[in-house]
Amino acid sequence: MKLSTRSRYGTRILLELARNPGEKPVQVGTISEKQDIPAKYLEQLIRTLKQADLVRSVRGPKGGHILAKPPNEITLGQIVRLFEGQTDLVECVSLPEKCAMADDCRVRLAWKEATQALYAKLDAKTIADLLQGKDL
């Protein structure tokens, strides 16, 4: 599985917001500069994060963006599912009807177990863990 820039950048945006203590909003330009993410792309990702209730926007001259949840309540699994959509390593895991061999395929079961293991790890890691430098 190769993660898209959406997942990678989305995680970096949330981490940057988590680095900002309290309710002080962070502006797009600041996030863009610190995380080396193009501002226009960053704005698209912020919209997706807002729709998922992970980020809130604050209007005004000192406005910007803040986390909508505590960092320890946002998991990498949530972020990857949000941006990647299809979360199984192979399509036949979630859509067995797409494969004539799905009922008897031992390889499909291996992919299913691998997918479950991957998301168990990602669901166990939070933005707070990243902020504190904890390993998986």
C-alpha cells in the first residue's frame, strides 16, 4: 500500500496544529511554510479535515485553524481512512464478488489479515503520540 500525499500531508497538518498549544489558530501560510505544503493544496486538505470534524476554522484577522479534537483522540487510522477511501490492501477483501476465486482463495485471507494488522497499528497511534515522539 502506498499512501497518497493527501494522507501524508493531512497527518502533517494535524501534527502542526497539535504543536500549537491552547486555542491559538494557525494560519494556512504558517502551516504551508513549516510543512512545505503548497498553500492551495493545503486549503483543499483543510476542507476535508473540517468536514471530518478534525479541524475548526477561526475567522478574523487573527484567525486560522485549530484542532477540533484533542490530539490523543485523532488516530493515524482515521486520517488514512479519510484520505484513502479504499482501505483494504486489495479490492477482493472488501468486495469478494469482484473475484470468482474469493470463496476458496487463501491469498485473499492473507491480504485480509495484513489489512487488519496494518489498521490495528495505525489505529493505535495518535497525533499526540507523534507529538511526543512515541514509536509504533
